[in-house]
Amino acid sequence: MERPRYHATFMDCMQPPRRGDRRIWWVPLFGAIVWQGWMTLTLFGGPQPWKVLLDERPIVSGRHPLHLYHGYLGARALREHGSLSCYDPNFHAGYPKTPVFDSGSRPAELLLFLTGGRYLPSVYKIGVAFVCVLVPLFAFVAARGAGLSRATSCAACLFALLVWWGQPCRDALEAGDVDLLLAAVLLLTQSGLLLGYHRDPSLRGWLGIVGTALLGWFAHPLLMALSVPLFLVFYLSVGARHPLAWHLTLLGGLLAALGLNCFWLIDWVGYWWIRVPMHWQRQSLTEPILASVWQSPLWGGPIDRAVACLLVLAATAGALIYNQTGRREAARLLGLTCGGFLALAVGGLLWEPLARFGSQRLLVPALLFATLPAAATLGYRLSAIGLGLAAAGFLLWPMPEGRKPLIDWASRWCGAEPFQLGLDADRQTIVEALRQHTTNEARILWEDRAASPLASHWTPLLPLWTERAYIGGLDADAGIEHATNGLLDGVLMSRPLGDWSDDDLREYCRRYNVGWIACASSSARARLEKWPRAKCLTVLPPSETGRASTYLFAVQRDRMSIALTGSARQLEADSQRIVLGDVTPPPDGSSDRGRKQILLSLHYQAGMRVAPSRVALDSYTIERAHSIPGDDRPFVRLWLDEPATRVTITWDKR
């Protein structure tokens, strides 16, 4: 009897291969980790990049210097007081260093805390390298947790590396968004482990979920908060299938991870008020919406755009396959997370309020989440064939620029463009000139310049190199009230410097104890050249490539002192304490119960303490004078009945 001929159905063609779990697939995973390690080393340049990685030259690309500086301050504060918050007198006449400003410093704070709270740029560089090296391993763990075979998990690693060394992620690395990238990788791993914990609860999976949640909340709480609704969708989808113990252990572990971060999250919420209110602006699009989104530099070059499209299309197909093969929880968790982050990233291109919150940076997390469902499509014949044909079509499609974009994209895989490390000759000249022509008796007004996130923001490390205090130089986009008293592109305290009278400038320099001004804009230089009290000391090299030279002016003042009334010498000033010597009240100053006041050019912050006990400390607000814009932040006032040889001011946020 003739056997009936078997006709393959569609679902038969969609079955995964049977040999995808062989141990031989550990070999490509090991190769991916080794290759990722080599690519990471090339970020530090030189013929021997491992030596560059271990030396003490800091990364000065993007906002890495700001993260290193605040990481150093936060690590010291954590070891001294058990808090990441401290008071920094070296910028803007004193400001509270809190989690509200510069969230990217937290990875550096943790690393420097573990190494003794010292200023060690090598530790920061090792931390950045460590985050990069772990990407393929974490992607593999996430894929295995999501139920993929070893073969498709290796494909997920490859897709993750395509995303990591693509232009959007490379720009994020250059800009210093290490906190966002670390949290994205941790969140991806946690999502895979959650899917695995649903299928097969185990202690190892639970520890992985809690550990990634603990570090994820520490690295980037906003990203983790965005994932909470998506977690609830997953939890409501699978919760009814599990006993009470499963719910208690999972929710208890996640709440414990959040609770362990409360020691700094409380400050994050409590100091939100120091942010400058955002002013929304309507954004008008001169081009069609789809054209403006497609041509945005957010995606990188043409090949990066093609890779992103392929990943999103493959992830969409993977989510549909998950949904049709009984894995709806995976389709919802991975698909909704990828789609939600992608929608927020694109929304930032079209709506100004989203862009002000940095939603465009969510493109990289979205693409990372696309890697798992995209890799899942390779486990099914028809989907793998379709993805291969789509990739071939993108590569063979005629490009207006020819094949140069493809060649440039392929050349990235031979080595990454190195970070900027240490001071070049021009910046070293600036540092030496500041040390030579200035003293610590007064502050230096440093003109900030608007720059792209990829430009080097190296000036936050100036206090460590010069032992001087500054108005400006911390971050032009700080967004906190204390930083509004600086000079930005020829505008001083929201008013063009050319509109300031001589008396206004004299009063400003007295109020903030400014003894020198370093400026580069033509408008600021022209105004200072007309001011009789300003004398040009030297012309410095440009602080940035393509910028104008920096001019250093000395301000001729009758007396330079941190004390606006009376007299005092600043002996020491750092994030731990401010030490004043020879503190003497004015003989004709106002008194209260026999004590006289000394007004200091130093922002007041609640929680300040003063020693010895016979000296009292409170705040005062400087009234507007000579048409100078008012500084709403109060300043420090000391009360004492007789001169003091030494007065120490500390800060305790409690």
C-alpha cells in the first residue's frame, strides 16, 4: 500500500531547529566576548591600549569629566556621611551636589566608593570598559531566559553588538551616557530573567532579577520607572498561573531592590526644587513629519538607519510569532518595551516637552530590546529566510552616496574611534596660565559656550587641576538655580554683557568675589576691553578645536575676599568643609545681642553647620542693586562677638 505523501504546513516550517542547543554554541559566544573586549580596548587608543586604560589620564570626551568629578565628590560623601549628596564650593559660589543634577555620575560614585573614595580616573575608565565588555554576556543571559536556544541566543548577542557599535550607541558612549546604557542592558537582562522565572522559578533566576533591579534603579531610575507599567502588564498576564509563594518572592525581591536605593532616591525627590523650571517652546516642522523623522541624525548614517529598520521589522515579526505560538507574555513584555521606548524616542523628535526630558536617547534601549524577538525569528525557517532577503535588499539597494557609507560602517568593526584622554597641549597651556596668573583669594568667571553633547566638556575638572574656584565651567546645561549666575555665550545672568554698566559689573564681581574673567566670545571680550577695571593679562589657546582664543582678564578691585563685610581668609574649601582664617567682623556693622555679622560670598544651603559653637550661621538675601539681576538663592551670614582665628563650615543634609 502506497504511503500517503506528507505535505508540510506553515506551522511545520515555523518550527525551530533541533540542534540549536548543542554545546558547540559556547564557542561563538566566547568569540563574541573576546571580540567585544578588543573593541572596548580600542576605545582607549594607542599601540598598547591596556596601558592607557590603567593610567590616570581622564576621559575628556562629552560629559565624562563631569561624571568623574561628581563621582569623586559623591564617593567621598558616601564614605564620610553615608549620602551621595554634598556641598561643593568650587563652582557658582557653592551649590548642593545632589542626584537631581548629573545622574550619569552614579556609576562613577559606586566605583570610586569601592576603591576608597579617591580621585582615580583609571577606575572610571575600567568601569566604562567593564560595562562594554559585559554586553554580549548579558544579552546571552537575557536570550536564554526568554527561552531561546543557544544558537539563537548567540544571534541575539550579534544583534546586541550591532546596536552597541552603531552610531546612536557610539554617540551615547561619547557623550557620557553610561548610566543609561548600563540601565538598558540591566533592564534587558531582567526582562529575560523574568520570562525564565515564569517558566521555571529558581533561586538563581530570582537573584538575577533582584540584582539587575538593584543596579538598574541605582544607575537610571527614570528608565526603570518607565518599565514599571510594562512589568505590570507582564505580571497580570502570568500571575494567575502561579502560587502565592511565587508572588511573594518576586514582588518582595523587587521592592527590596527599590528600598535599598531609597537612601539616595529620597534626595532625588527632595532636591527636585533646585531645578530651573522648563519653558516649553512650540516646535514647528518645516518638512513633512515622516521625512523629518527619517532624515534625523538620531539614527546615525544610512547603514545605521537600515540596521535599525531591520531590527524593528524582525522584532515585530518575532513578537507576532511569540503571540501565535503560545508565548504571549514574551510578546507583551519585549514587544511593548521595544515599541514604547521607540515611540518615546521618535516623539522627542516631534514634541519639544519630550525632547527636553531626553526621550530621544531611548532609541538605544529600544533597539537593544528589539534584539531578542529579532533573534527569535531566526529560529523559524520562513522568518529567517525573510529576514535574510530583507537584509540583502537593504545592502543591495542603490544609495545616492554610493558604497562609501557601507565601507565606513564596515570599518567600525576593525576598531572603535578612541575617546579623548587627558589634556592636550592647548588645554595644558590654559591650566598652567590659570595657575600662574590667578590665586585662590578670588574666583574665576569662566565663560561657558553652547556645545553639542559630543563636544568635550572638560572644564569640571579645573578645580582639581588648578586649585581655584569658578563661576561657570561646571555645565552650561546644568538646569539648577545655583548655576544661573554664570556667563554663557556673552550673556551674564540672562542679560547680554554689553548691557551691563561699569557699576553693575563692579557690583557683580564684588558680590561673587570674581577676580579674573576668562572669555572667548567676541561680545564679552569687546565689553571687557571697554571696562576700565578689566585688564587683559594674556591670550590663551582655544579651549575647543575651531573655537576662538580665550582671553584672561584681571579685575582690579580694592579688596578680594570671600567676606563681603568684615574680613576673612579662605584657608581650605572642598566638599567636606570650608575653613576660614582670621575672621573679623566690621567695627561699624549691624549687631544682634552683642554679635556682629559677616556676610560671605557663598550660597547658603539648609543643613550648614559652623564651628566653634560661639559662632552662629544663618542666611541672608542680597537685595537688587545697580540694576543687577537678583540672585534668588540666599547667601551665608556669620554672627560672632569677637574675631575668630579659625571658623569651619560643614554641611549635613539632615
